[in-house]
Amino acid sequence: MYQEPEENTSSYQDTAETLRRLAGELRFDLCRAKQLRALADAFERLAERQRAGKQLGAELSRRARYAPLPQRKQRRDPQFHD
């Protein structure tokens, strides 16, 4: 199911928080806790990339509104060339 980017970002952050909480609750399996923290870090990076992509998209659309369209070059057809 499609989610808006803002919803995905908060969902990724919530997942990272949950993983960190679970890692903190582990008492004896330190390797698993380290893996959960690494996975939480990956979710944080994913949320940050999505936020940055959204900001970039907004900036590009803002620039596109004010930027003049490039002029197209006239192509000459060799068959009708002088």
C-alpha cells in the first residue's frame, strides 16, 4: 500500500526507536543487540534520505516554476537543406 513520504519518514523513525528499545532490553545476547542497533541506524539513515529527497524535490519544483524553458534548436533536415 502506498504511503505519503512524510508518513514513511515517521514510520522509519518509529521502527528505529522500537529496535533501539528492544536492543536495550536484551540482557545476554549482546551480538543480537548490536545487530538491532545497526538496523535501527539503517532506518534512521533511510528516514534522513527520504527527508532530504523531499526537500530536494521541493527545491527543484520551486526552481522549475521560475526558470525559463530552454530554447529548442532548429534541426535542419538534410533533404531540404539549401
